[in-house]
Amino acid sequence: MPWRWIFVILLPFLFVSLVCGLKTIHQVTPTEEAHINPLHVLCLAVGFVCFVFALDRGGSAVTAVSNGDTSATTQCVIAVVLLLIAMAALLVFAWVSHRAFSPLVRLTVLRSVKFRWHLLAYVLLQFVTIGYGYMIPNASQLGFGASVLAAGVVLLPGALLERLVLRFRDRCLISSVRSARCSLP
């Protein structure tokens, strides 16, 4: 069974989830009008796009070095320049957010040590999840010659375990945000 069929089979389940969510999730508090500073969005977009391209160029530089290609220096310079642009854009974002009345992301929550540790655990868990979600099916298919269905089923126990862990992680993260919000000056 190819991947496209798996997607098609999932569509009815996704539609049922959408309908259930629309019927059961209600807005508890009234919404407020929010103003988004275009400079915040621009700095974040430039920062993250340049960071992704820097990683891509860095990978190309490593490949060029391992193949003995002469373009390795150029690729490395491009990667470093993109990384510097990304860092500069994100620093400008942090500076503008610190001085804004209504920032896109409130960076003051990072003052809480407990929140930072929970955030680090969350980010590392996402790296592991994405890495395994890519590595395990590819290793199953390319390395062991498994079918697409078998490669997908191999992920099922880990996905179920992750779902159980996420319930506790979300509770811990929410409680640390509340305590961070209470302890901020």
C-alpha cells in the first residue's frame, strides 16, 4: 500500500475529528482585538528562514568536503553568512519585543528557570519525535526492505506511548507557566 493510500484512508478520520472538535470546543472567554507588529513577523520570518537555509547550506558544505568538491568553501561561507543574518534578525526580534507594549511572543516568561527547563525538554522531545518519525520508517523500508504498511505499523507503539507522555508533559508545562507568570515582577 503506497503512502498516498494511507493519507486517503486517514481523511475520514480527520474529518470526523474536525466535526467533533467544532461541536465540542467552545470559546470560553470573549476574544480581544490583537495588533500584530509587522516588524515582529518580518524579523521572525527572516530569522527562521535564514536559519533553515543555513542548515541546508551547511549540509551541502559537509557533503562537498567529503566528496572533495571545490565548492565547499563557498557553501561554508554562505552557511555562516545565513546563520549570522538569522541570529541578527532574532536578536532584533527580541529587542523589539522587549520594548513593545503588545509583543508577538512575551519573552519575559523565559526568566523562570523552571519554565526554561520544561521548554528545553519539550524542544528536545520534538527533535527526537521528528527524527524517529523520519528515521524508523526509512530504515525499515530502505534498510530492511519492509513494506510501507509495515514501516508505518512499526511507529504505532511509540506514537501511543508518546500520547500518554504528552498528557503529563502538557500539565507540567502549564503549571510551570502559571508559576512563572506568578513569580514575574
